[in-house]
Amino acid sequence: MARIQASDSLIPRQIFEMPPAEQPSRDRENQSSADSDSQGSGVKLKKQIGLLDGVAIIVGVIVGSGIFVSPKGVLKFSGSIGQSLIVWVLCGVLSMVGALCYAELGTMIPKSGGDYAYIGTAFGPLPAFLYLWVALLILVPTGNAITALTFAQYLLKPFWPSCEAPAEAVQLLAAAMICVLTVINCYNVKWVTRVTDIFTGTKVLALLVIVGAGVWYLADGNTEHWDKPFSGGNLSPGYIALAFYSGLFSYSGWNYLNFVTEELKDPYRNLPKAICISMPVVTVIYMVTNVAYFSVLSTDEILSSDAVAVTFGDKMLDYMSWVMPFAVACSTFGSLNGAIFASSRLFFVGARNGHLPAAISLINVNCLTPVPSLIFLGVLTLLLLFIKDTYVLINYVSYVEALFTLISVSGLLWLRYKQPKTERPIRVNLALPIIYLIVCLFLVISSCSQSPYEVGIGTIIILSGIPVYYLTIHHPVKWLADTSQSINLWCSKFFICMPNQEKFD
């Protein structure tokens, strides 16, 4: 990846070092279990994620709040249940195509950071920084905040069955969840993968309960909602784009394993395998879950509900209806756990390349986790909990994410042209990135006419990163560089951290 040659004031040399004899026992155990080529090379992130862990991360991050929030948005903009189901299937296919393109990029550029690494390699440091900038302000903390708020709303629903839970209670519970998961991620990667595995199973079980209840309801002869499935469908390109945005929000997270490539065992083999296993599974689960929703609930019931799964449970599970909000809360808990784990590596890699304060690239010498990056992400997410309209946030996230995904896939085509002889363990058919590029371009252009305000705000935020880049990276202001160095020194001591010792080209 094209790296910034930052001054020593921005990325200090090792300023906190613990003699080998004084390292805690856990650190010695971690070092002894590391790969042989890492002996004596200092602290670094360990390769602890296997194939099943990778599948659990992808499924766990994708199946979060989206399937329980977005059915309303997809149906609202589609206009009919038949068209809505088509959108859900096409969103799954589109996500699968995008994931295969990212499998080529991830095995060609086996570095953590996902889109940030790929855009930087293809187009240079400025576009990469703009992705990091918008991820910092919109993509990552917003997605995490939506998931945390959904967790709190569902968990509190049984205590306020006939009305909305107080906003303060929802925000406080969401904040507590973020803090707990941040601590888990700071302490041990194995704990993170175990939590992900357990809660991925829980959320799949919850969706199977919905599917089973829907199948029983249909088998009992209740098919009235399917008499005219395409009645009222909206074929306006702008509304189709907005329906896709809501659907794609539910699939967002398929690229999160690419954020932690450096911690994945045998990434050339396990990255594409994890993608090919998880994406069809998620698409099938989403499809049958929506069939169950549409079979039991009328269009008006879905559109008037802010918690579709809870409304479904109230109608079908009787005195056991409390199980559904609890299961959904477990689902979002696991999803946020995986998202925090993966997205914190984005900021870690950005700081390691000189695009964020150097303190964020520090690694705790005991746990071998990027503690400052995790705490930084946690603080950002906490600040966004006070935004109420989650659907506006979804529109911001969807537009910006589609734009930068378009740029990343454009980078794949550009690298095919500029670096045709570079080794590519996975090489997808050229038609796939071209199709994905055309669809993303349609979504970005269509959203400009239907949501001009959200698109305008998102574009302004992206462009605002250009002066920030030149003031802090290209021509750094001295007092900012001095402040960065002071923060780096303080974090090194307070969090018992050292700079990453991994060597990169």
C-alpha cells in the first residue's frame, strides 16, 4: 500500500519499551505461541482467527439490527411484498458479487483495513485518507450506534409493552453495552471470537423461530397476504434505489473480515472460503424470514411497527412473546461485538500509516490488542447515541458506503490494468466487478434525486477531509504534531502499549 512518509513528530519511534525480562507472563505466553517468524520482533497482532471464526464474524456482523429494522424501510420504498422480496434477494446477490470482488482484493493485498488498504494501493494516500475520514465520522460509529440502540430498544420492550421506552433508558443501556464490549475486545481476541460464535448461533436460532412460526401460519391456510403480492409496487428508479439502500444496510458487514486479514490464519485460503460459505447462508435466512413476516403481518402492520420482530412475536408467540425481543437483543449484541472487533482495526491501520494520531496504532503488551483504537472507537460511538432518527443515519451510511465500495471495486479494475502480472490467488470473472460497479453507480446517482439533503451532507463530509489531509498529513502543523506526540507518549504509558513492530512493504 502507498504509505505516507510522515515525520518523526507524527509517528514517534518506539517511545515505550519494556525489557524482555519484565514482560508479564501472559505476554510471554502470547509470544511463545506466535509464529516462529515473529520471535523477538516486538509486539504485533496475532493470527488467531480460523475459518469457522471468520464465518461467524461475517454472519454475526451481517445478521444484526438490519433484518429487524430494515424490513419496514424496504417495504415502504418497494410498495409491495412481492417487489420487496425481489429487492431482498437481489441485495443478497449483489453483496455476494461484491464479497467475491473483495476476496480478490483481500488475497492480492493481504493487509488489514479493508477498503482503506485497497483504495490506498490503487489510487494513493489522499483517497484512502478520505475513506478513513468518512469512516471515522459516519460509517463505523453510526453503524455501531444504530446496532446498540436497537439492542436497547428490544431488550427494554417487554418492560414498556404498550409504548416506547424512555429515550434516556435506551441511551443508557446502549452506552453500557458499548462499554462492556469495548472492554472484552481490549482484553482478549479469543473472548471476542467466543462471544461471536455463541451469539451468532443465538441469532440464527431466533430467526429460525420466526421462520417456523411463519411456516406453521401458512400451513394453516392463512395465505390472504399473498393474493396480490405485487399490488402497489413502486417502479420509480429513485424509490428502487432507496429500497436497495435499506436492504443493503441489512447485508452491510460482508467486508468486515477484510478489515482483520492480518489476524486471519491462512488468509489466501480462509478469506474466500468464509465469504462463499457465509453469504449464501445469510441470503437464504433473510429471504425465508421476510416470507414469514409477510405471511403473518399485513403491510400496514409492518409499516406502523418500529420493531417488526416484536410485533411478529406478539401475534404468534402469545405468552412466550418476550422471547423475541430478548433474542433480537442477543442478536444485536453479537453483531456489535464483531463490528467493534473488525472496525477498530481500520483505525489502527490508518494510524500505523500516519493518517491518524500515532497513539491509535499502539498495541497493549499484555493482551496484544489495539487498546487505544478500541477506546477511540468506543468514545465516537457513545457520542452518536443521541441522534434519534435511525433511518436518516441509514441513508447517510448507505450513500457513503456505496460510493466508497464503488471506488474500491474501481480499484480492482484499475489494478488489473496497471498491475496485470501481480499474483492474485483469487481472480474473479471480469464481468462481476463491472456489474457491481454499474449497480453501485446507479444507486449513488439515484439517491441524489431522492435524498438530496442526505447526499449533500455526506458529500460535504467527504470533501471536508481534503483540507484536513493537507493540514495534518501532507503539510502538518507543528502544534498538531507536538500534540500527537504528547498524546502518543501518554497513551503508551497509561495503556501499557508499544508501537506495532510488524514490517510492511
